[in-house]
Amino acid sequence: MKKYTTVNSEKDLGVIIDLLQKANRFIVVTHKDPDADGIGSVLALGKTLSDSGKTTVCMTDGPLQGSLGLLRGAGEIRFNSDGGSTYDATLALDCSSLDRIACCEGRIHRPLVNIDHHDTNDLFGDLNFVDKESSSTGELVFRLIKRAGFPICYDTADNIFAAIQSDTGSFKYTNTTPASLQAAMELIAMGVKPWDVAMRVMDGCQQSRLELLRMGLGSIRFYHQGRIGVMVLTSKMFQEAGADFRESERFVDYPRSVRGVEIAVLVRQTGEDAFKFSLRSNSTDGVAELASLFGGGGHARAAAFELKGSLDIILGNFLKEAERFLDG
Ligand SMILES: [Mn+2]
């Protein structure tokens, strides 16, 4: 089983701050299939650096799905092109490992700076600012910007708030700490409106999301005396609902909210015979370890992996390991 590193990267933090202050050309990226923490963090750090007179390119590997396009300044993000230029550093935000980075044709401009909060982060960077106690990468970016002494504009405050709000499930998951609430307090004091952010980024949705949810709820099954709850979304359901992948965000909270469920699973079809499993644990820490048995990773209570094969077989294999995990 994979061994996790407890990281104290305060040492690198000083070097990273020095780099941000002195270097001039940055490329800022996050993980594949990005979320509001990843994109919010990219936009916040990118805008802060460009406001300080630096050349900064924010990049993803494809157009932003769902409400991610409504984060402030999202229109500035480039898709799969770093312009062919050279950069003084790549800032990788919210990525747990090198292969998770949504990078342009695999091109990394060194030094590679790893800023993240995943339990399974393997310190892939040349410089690492990794704090698994942090609620979100947004919270880390906020800490970094303040430490470096860069001014914070309204859009940046808004994007950092969106990142923290989203990764804490609107300040209710177990990663809702004094530090994350402190950050939220400071951001609200800067003028951020929590309800506006929630309706724009977190909770506001299209009808297609509810069409998809209707089908998803019908698919929920319980296993192992009701201790495991599973929702399955097939490509056909996405098509029928007219919904994209990101619109199923947090659907796993439905099986998760059922009393007695210890592990909730959302299975989403990502290809003809490919499926993404998103795991959430209610009582037991260590679902990242369970996910790592299948080549994935994540946090103590939220993790994911992808498998190829027929759904019946891979779900069966997963349930066997999940039952052993719960009984172990
Ligand atoms: Mn995150």
C-alpha cells in the first residue's frame, strides 16, 4: 500500500515567494478535469502576478465545463496552448502528482512549483508547498499571496472564496477548520458575497443537472448491509439529460447522506469501457488508500480512481475491496 508523506514545506515556501517576486514569466496550471478549487486558484494566482506586472499565462487542457466558466476572469484562460514561449516557472495548483497536471503537450517549464493539499501528493515539484491540513489549494494560494505581500483585488478574493467554499462543501466537510473559516472571514471582509458566489459557482445549475440527477437517483443501490451506497451515471444518461460531466459534481452527496452509509460512491462513465469512481467516506479515514489499490488517490475522506472494463466486473471488484476495507 502506498505510503503517504506528512509534509512540512515551509522551507520551500520562502524560495517560492522569492521566485514569485523576482521572476517575470509564469505559466499557471491545474489538474485534468479541473474543479472550482483548481480553476479558482489558477485565476487568483495568475491575476495577482499579472497585476504585479508579470507575464502570466493561465492554461487548461480544454474549455471549462459547467459553472467554472463563471469564475471571475475565466475568459482569460488559454486552452492547450502556452503560446510556444518560454517561462521562468510552471506553477501547478491542486495537482497531487505529475501525471495529473493538465499541461500543454506535456511541456513543463522548470522550475516546477507544486502547490497542493492532497494527502497523496508525492512532492513531484522542484519546489513544493504542500499542506494536507489545508482545506483547499485556494486557502494555500491566499496564504502565499499574503506572505509575498502582493495586493489582492476583488476578483481574486472572489475566486479564492469560491475555491474554499467548493472544496469544503460550503463549509461543512471535515476540512472546515479554523484556518479555512479565518480565510473566509478575511475574504468576506474584503467584500466577497457568499451567496452570490454560491449561486454562480457552487449551487446554481441548469435544468440538465436535475434531469441527470433524476436518473442518477434511480440508479442508487446499497451494499454490505447498507454501509456502501453507489450511484451510477452512464454516458447514455449524460446524453439524454444534455448534461456535461461537471454537472454531476457532488451527486455523491445523495448516497452519502443516507444514515448508515459509510462509503458513498459515484461511478461515472468516461469512455466506452472506462469509468471514474469518486469515493466519499463518512466515518473512516483512508479512502485515499482504498483508491490507491486501483491506481487513484485523494484525501482521507474523498478520493477517486479510474478503471477500464465492464461495469459489472469492476464494480464487483471494487465492492470486494471496499467491504474488506470497512471490515479491516
Ligand atoms: Mn482541492
